[in-house]
Amino acid sequence: MIAYTDFANASIRQQPLEFVVTIIERQPSIVKKDQNLLKDVLESIFKLMIDIDSDIEASWLSPKEGF
């Protein structure tokens, strides 16, 4: 779900990951037993963190003088 970027609402990509993280927070033994699951969850978190919107605001494109 996180790999798909063509959703109208960007938060749809975050909700499944938030659900999995909540489960892991409540039952950490799940990832202690399955290191591959932990690896996949962490990769998904980092992919979501570094995702950059293609719509960049004009204020970011032309910073103030001196920056």
C-alpha cells in the first residue's frame, strides 16, 4: 500500500503502516520472532519518510535573499 503513490489522499498510504506500528508497539514479541517483518516495516517507514511531493510551493523555489 505504501508503494502506491497515486491516491487522491496521501494519508491513505500512512494508515496501514500506522496500524502495523500500533500492533508492534503493543506486542513487540511479534517482531522479535520475525526479523524479516521488522526489516520490512522499517523499510516502509523510511520510504514513506523520504517521499517528496512533486508539488513544490513557489516559496520554496525562490527563497529569500541570503539563503
